[in-house]
Amino acid sequence: MNLFQKSRVDRLQIDHKFHTTVDVLRLDLVHPVVSGNKIFKLKYYLEEATLQKKKTIITFGGAYSNHIIASAAACSMQGMRSVGIIRGEEPKKLSHTLAAARENGMELFFLGRKDYLNKILPQEILEKYEKDEIYIIPEGGFGPNGMKGAQDILAETKTSSYTHIIAACGTGTMLAGLINAAAPGQHIIGVSVLKNNFSVEDDIRSLLQNPSSQFKLNFDYSFGGYAKSNQQLFIFMNEFYRKHRIPSDFVYTGKLFFALEELLNNDYFPNHARILAIHSGGLQGNFSLEKGKLIF
Ligand SMILES: *Cc1c(COP(=O)(O)O)cnc(C)c1O
């Protein structure tokens, strides 16, 4: 599958005094379900699982996790069995994300928060599956294979002429891939969607080919923390859609574009900066919002 077939680069119409250009790499268009960066992060894990002749993929995530639904759909496309270990008690009504994961054939197991934290596989799973048939993908796809897939984000489109690349940052896997794949002198900026998650810098460094690579993390736009939001964010996302016809999600890319606009307004970028913003997908997360919040 050519992951870039459906993606494209949109130039934003902004009226900026410093002749800045802003392009958005639309990875949200790559695939309707396995959208954005998740398909890239999963690619080498699934390749390795196939090489090792593993039949069952086990991975971890929360009830609204883009990684969970992406894993379910990707496994289903590749004819592999998938098991999702979900943080917390089983809810009476499944979230949209989990219902879609189940529709894609994923078997769901709910794990209390403490066991989840320690990533202990439930006994039921250990009894059900042979140890040597299972392949475990870490939560959020964090790890060298995930990073390697994220490198490919910059590999195929012509991105070397950008001076700045900006992306949302959760586990930091994608950012590590972008840093590794960046052209010399390119500035990579990560907008953390977790509150004061300063340890992500070390997580990112652990995945870098050159540990002294430069990159910037911005912790000013988490809107209170992971999946937290407020009215200001929704107003911005709607406005951004009206202006640019680009939908965003409230967990990652809404915060990214909000940050980008503020940084532009605060003259953060130098004269003639050529900025590439990565639209990393995640639009399915908006299904968990009440109707009417977003106009797209
Ligand atoms: C998972 C995700 C991210 C964060 O990627 P990390 O590699 O975990 O930092 C960013 N944007 C979207 C839409 C995502 O789903």
C-alpha cells in the first residue's frame, strides 16, 4: 500500500507579515480508519510480526485511543488476529472507538488501572493464546519500530526545503522519527498534548540515532492535559475549518494548529520561514464529542 497515495500538502492562506509559508501534510487523508501517523507507526511492527510468523497482535490503549482502532483495522486488513488491552473497567456502553475496534475484529480485554500501568497480561489471554503466537506492540506504538515508521512520513514527499516542521506529540514516537529523518538544519517542534509531560524528552532521545540532535518541545498548549479541552479550543477548531477547510481533532491536531497560530502571531518564526505542519489524523476521536460542538 502506498501510504502517500491519498495524502496531500495544503498551503494555508495566511496573511503574515514575515512572508512565512505554512503547509499542512494531510496524513488524515491516508486512510479512513487507520488514519494519520498510526498507520506509519504500525507498519514495521506488523512487518516484524509477519516475519516471525506471529498470528495474534496484542496491544494497549485507552477507550478513545487512535492507536487501538488503527491496530484493529490494520490487523484486520492483514488477516491477523488482534487483541486490545483496554485501560479501566468495562463500560456499560462502549465508546465509539472501542465499538469500531470490535467491529474490526479486535478482542477487547479490560484491565484495572493498576494492572494496566504494569502492562500485566490477563490470565485469560495467557491461557487462550500460545506464547509463541503472540506479538506485543507497546502502547501508542512507542519503540524503535514505531519511530522507524514515523521516519517514513518525511521520506516520500519533498520536505527538505522546509525550515520548520511542527507536529503534535503524545508518546513522542512520531517526533523521534521526524527528528531522525529531518534534513540538516531543519527545526523540529513538538507540541505536547499531555500536561507538563517533561519526561517525554528522554523518551524521544532514547529513540534518536544521534542523541545530540536538536529539537524543541512546547508544553504550553495541552489545554489542561490529555484529551482535555475547553470552549476556546472548539471555537478555534471551527474557525480553522471555516478558514482552511481542514478538520482537526480535539486531542492532538486541534491543539497543534492552535499552537501554530499563536506562535505565528507571537513572531516565533523568523522571516521567510517555510513551515510544515503534520496533520497526524485522529479525526475519529471527535465521535466521542456531543453533537453540534464542531461544524465539520
Ligand atoms: C497518536 C497521535 C499523535 C501522537 O503520536 P506520538 O507518536 O504518540 O507522539 C499525534 N496525533 C494524532 C492524531 C495521534 O493519533
